[in-house]
Amino acid sequence: MTDGTATPGCFITFEGGEGVGKSTQVRLLADWLEGQGKDVLVTREPGGTPGAEAIRALLLDPEGTDWTLPAEALLFAAARADHVARVIRPALARGAWVICDRFIDSTRAYQGGEGALPDEVILQLHGIGSGGLLPDLTVLLEVSPEIATRRLHQRDGLASDRIGGRDAAFHARVARRFAEMAEAEPRRFSRVAGGVEAETVHMAVRACVTQRLGARA
């Protein structure tokens, strides 16, 4: 955990655009860690608490409000603050391995970058709401636009949520922003190709965890 507060637990996040396979890899990593005798908590963003799940519904409802990017960032920050205070920090304090499907980097990629909300503003909000908490390891899953589109169609059909249903140009910007963050922060990010079989991706994720967090694993 890189906010200056040492805890006995370990915090891993999975990031990436739509259709990269995060949910599958979160589950597979959790199963493996539990098999190693770890206390594992799996959670997601936005969500993880009743209040944060309510905000998730507001943000993702395809028939709901068309929020501006600053409004989205504020809502994500509020949901995250509740999630961190009520779920993530207590789990880390007891020594658990917390695996989260999306965290602050998703806000940086989806609401920030390329002329949208400045990164420093998003991080300021994160500092106010969540004490600047960052993961010990962020696994960035990357797939080609063609694979992502096919997986989204298989998963959602024509029923994508409000953010997932945005156009291809928006999702290309998101992918570029994730890549930029990974290049700028190589000590925290591990980039994993997600366009192959799930078990192959899982083995690559396990290698990242062992290499980066071996002393704890």
C-alpha cells in the first residue's frame, strides 16, 4: 500500500478497458491465493458497499442521467471513499489480500486524459476522499479492439451499460490512457496480454504476483 500507511495486508487491483477479462482473472487469482492459505477479499468499483453500489447504479444505468465527466469523477470519488473506509482498509488492517476489479486508475483513464478532467484533479479528489490509497500491484489487462468488441457482444449483446456503451473512439482513448499510466508507473503496474485463453492469462498474472509480491506470497 503506497499512501505511507503500512498495513499487514496486500492490495491488488485489476484494470483495463471493456472486455479484457478482469472479472475472470480476479476470480482465478482469488482461488489461487485462497489455495495458498491466504485470507482473500474480492470486491469491485464502483461498489463494494451499499452506498457505493447505489452510486454504481446511478452511474451505469443506460437509461439514467447523462453525467458530465467532472460529475462522474465526483460520484466515483464518493463511492470509492466509502468503499475504502468501510471495506478495503479494514480488510488490509486484518492482513487480508484485497483484490479489486477497478480502482482509481479507471477514473484516471475513463474520466481523465486527452483533454478531459486533468489527472492532478482526479488524484486530489482521491487524496481527499480515500487518503491517496494506491494498490501494491495493479495488473493491467490488454486486448486488441477486435477481441474486446467480440467479448462485449458475447457478454452484453445490445445491453451495454452507459459507460461501456460509448463509442469506439472513446474506448481507444481509454486504452491509450491506461498504457500511458503503466509506462509512467512501472513499479506499480504489470501489463498482461489478455487476448489468449483464460488459464494462460492467469499463469501470467500469477507470475506477476510472485515476482512483485513474492515476499508476501
